[in-house]
Amino acid sequence: MAKNHNENVEIDIDEIIEDPEVKGKRETPEADACGESVTDKTETEAENGEIEVATDGEPVIEDAPKAKSELEQAQDLADEYKDMAQRIQAEFENYKKRNADLYRKAYADGKEDILTATLAILDNLERGFDAMATGKEKDGIALIIKQFKDFLKANGVDEIEAENKPFDPNVHNAVMREEREGVEEGIVLEVFQKGYKTKNKVLRHSLVKVSV
């Protein structure tokens, strides 16, 4: 029991709590400023289609649009980086292939230049051999010439066949023409300088005399 000393009136708190009118107010849902309860307002919005209601009658809380947008942006950025990485990798592979092709071509060109330069040395050895009389010195030169030709053969260089062969402008260079009885036209009669070739390229054309 509590007393209000200002009014000198005794007030029984338990009686107030048990009062049906007061009890009804305590159990009634809170109303908004317009006098409509929160529950009534939710049901009204659900009926009007303004909010989505689950099977248990509770409103469905949708995902925040902002969070979804950030996730999509992150996925787009990841896809962009992936595409960029793939393009860079492809460009790098092409770069390596181009460099490998350039390296092989440069190596082959350099090798051919060196082999072509050595042909003049072989020419002089053969001229010296032809001019020498028989003897040990000539045998020694013959051995050097053989080693030289073996070296060229090992590096894919072959002598171009020319003498008594049909003239071929792709590998022969005619510097003289001669009419010879009993020989048909277009036959190589004599070789002034030997020609050499690799599998795919002529290093030096043969200088020849051709019949007419």
C-alpha cells in the first residue's frame, strides 16, 4: 500500500493494476500518432502490397540494396582484373614466341654469313692444290680441303652440282656462253667458281659457262 501525502488519499496500487480499464490499455499495442496501432498498420500495408509478409505473418526484411550493389561492383572488378590478367598473359606468350623466332632467324643468318665468308678460303686452298706438284705438301693440302668440306657438310652446306648439268638460273650464274658441237643448248660446260647451298638457301651461285 502506498500513500500520497500531498492529497492525504490512500491509493492501492494493486487495485489500479487489476483495474480492467487500465489492464486493457497495457495489453493494447502501441498506436502511432494517428491513433492506429503498429500491428494494424502492418496488416494494412501487407493488404495493400506495400510490404511482403511471410507465411507466419511476420514481415519479410529484404536485403539492403546498398550491400547487394557493393557485391556486384566487387564481382565486376574481379572479372575486370581476371580479363586483364588473361590478356597480359596472352600478350607475354606472343612476345616470347616473337623473340624466339627473331633469335632463331638472327642465329641462322649469322651462321650463314660466317659459312659464306669461309668459302673464299676453301677456293684459295683448292687453287693452291691444283697449282702444286705432287708431293707431301700437296697431300697435306688435300687433307685440309677434306676437313674443310667435312666441316661445311656438318653445318648443312652442300656443293651445288653444275658441270655437265642443265643450266638452272636458281643456282647457276652464267658468265660465259659457248657453242660446242655435239652438246645441246643449256648445258653447263665449265665451272669457274663452285657454288654452295644450305637446305633452304643458296649461299653462293656457281659461276659457269653454258652451251648455246
